[in-house]
Amino acid sequence: MLKRTFNNYRDSFSGLSKEVWWLALITFINRAGTMVIPFLSLYLTEEMHLNLSHVGWIMTCFGLGSLLGSWMGGKLSDKIGFYKVMVSSLFVTGISFIALQFVHTFLGFAISIFITMAFADAFRPAMFVSLKAYSKPQNQTRSLTLIRLAINLGFSFGPFFGGLIIAAISYSGLFWVDGITCIAAIVVMRIVLKEKKIRADNLKVIVEKENKTTSVYKDKPYWLFLIIIFLMGFIFLQLFTTMPLFYKEVHGMSEVHIGLIMSMNGFLIFLLEMPLIHYIEKKLLDRMKIITWSLALLAMSYVILNTTSWSGILIVGMLLITLGEMMAFPFTNNFALNRAPLGNEGRYLALYSMAFSCAHIFSAKTGMEVIDKFGFMTNWFLMGGLGLLAVVLMIWLRKILDSEREITMSN
């Protein structure tokens, strides 16, 4: 039994190109250093002594920068290539994170976090586009999952060591580590990962020449999909903004304990996501149905926090949000990648990233204001309601896509 489980786990990683593995390593190095983000709301309230309204505005600037960066990253990936965008993004982000610790005013920090995230999130669409160059088409979902695995393995280390750094040194140590790891990722990338062009699929080019309505702005089902992604991001991002405050203020947890419970999310994804995706692909399960169920789990993860004051419910909530994340993110990424016509990958994936960025803009500010005026319980019910709305929209999208397939088959 144990041997079969190990073999299944090993098989889930087989067949991926060495470039994808190198890209995963680079992503891990970068993500392992991203220690500031989970503790940003605590840093702003405890070190800079800002109120929740000001923290909300800074998180809004965080999202606006992310929105601009996602748009720039997708646009530039189509214009100058994903490789140059990734290198430039990592370098400027590294310098910006180091500089952030020296900004001590509300307005200054809001502007600085906007600039930092504008460069940082240019990396995401470029990295997603790179998988079309480095991965075989049949391995794209698993390649995306491996990248997510690297992100989450890094995230499992980041909050844990971030909590230790805060306890042993100070918050400033987080900014130094963030910046240095971004620059370290560039060094590794230049050594092991060579720039590669995306090959054109001649058959797909012919099909697209016959179809004059391939613009992303005319793709109505994709825009409905983006609304769902916005809602998914809106509720998911509470994990990094209002949730650490909930852990500390309501359950009295220290930074080390907060880091540990948040690290559980990344560790479980590292351990289980790839085998889960491999199993789903082998069984040919309906991916859109899986996304629908994942949204329901995300909604439930917040609502259950209102059922008891027992601190163990935090573990249950984290398990639910982790399972929902594992089932949703790889397949939503893959849908965006495969929906994009050849040559428009950057634009489609930029809009996908921008949907999350828009969620950043509104999620933190909304959560902070709701908590400030009505308390944590109201906020968790709000997140649950938005999750259920996303489920309804996902069911509608599935019906539209079924109709699309029927029309395509009849033609």
C-alpha cells in the first residue's frame, strides 16, 4: 500500500520538462523569501501604528499596483517576450522590497507599495506564458500545478521563518530577505534557464485565421469567468489580510504561531496537490465541476469560523480553504491558458492576473472596514455569501460552455 502510494506520487511528477523544473526552483526561491506579505497588516498596525482604515487603503494601493503590474506583464510578454519581463520584474522588486523598510509615513508607504507591486506582479503573467514555451501541451496543467507546488512550498517556509525573524530580529529583517531572494532568483534563472520562443501550432494558426472574433474583449464567457475569479480572489485574499488580525486579536496568537498555522496551507499543498491533480486528470473528471465545488469549500471555510470560539476551528477552516485552493487554482489557470488563441496568451493571462489584482484592491479595504464597523463575524458571513454567488455564476458558465461545445460539434 505504502509502495503504491509512493509510486503514484512519483508518477504524478513524471514527463515534465527540465525547464519546468528549473522554473519551479526559481519560483520557490522567490516565494520562500516573500515573508512580508502574510505579516503586512500586522506590521502596519503594530510597527507603524496605523488604524484599520489606513491599513485598508494601503492594501488597496497594493491591489492597484498589482493590477497595473499584471496588465504590464501580459502586454510586455506579448511584445518583448516573457523572459525579459521575468528578469526585470525580479530585479526591480528586490530593490523595492529592501527600500520599503525605510518608509515610515502612511502616504509614503501607500505610494511605495503601489510601485513595488506594479513591478512584482508583472512576473505572474510572464511566468504563466513561459509554460507554453517550456511545457508540452498535454502536461500544462501538471506544469502549472508544479509551479503552484513551488509557490506553496515556498509559502510554507516563508511565514514560519518570517515569524522567527520577527521574534529574533525585527520586521526589517523580512524586507531584507524579500529583496535578497528576488535578486538570488535572477542569478539562478540566468544560469539554468535559457530564453525560449513559443512555437506556433500551424493547425491552430489556420483555425484562428478563419475566426475573426478571437479578441479577448469579445470573449463573453471568459469575462464571466473573470468575474468568478474576482470573487474567488476576493474571499481567498482575506487569508493574508484580515485573517492574521483575527488570529491575533480574537484568538491571541503570537507571530510565530500565526506563521505556523499559515505555513500549514503551503505544506499541505506541497504534499497533496500534485497527486490530487494527477488523479483528477487520470479519471477525466469534469474540471469545471471541480472548480464549482472548490468555490463552495472556500465559502464554507469562512462561515465555520462563526460557529464556535474554540481555537481548533482555525485548523478546520485552514484545511477547507486549502482543499478549495488545491482544486480551484490549477484548473482556473489552465482554463485561462487554453482559452487563449495563439499570440494572445499574454493578454488572456494578464486579465486573469488582473482579476486577482482587482480583488486585492477591494478585498482588504472592504474586510477592514466591515471588521472595524461590524466585527469579524459579519465579515466571515459576507465572504461566505460571496463564495456562494461565485458558485451560482460558475454553474451558469458551465451551461454556456456546454452550449458552445454543442454549436462547435454541430458545425
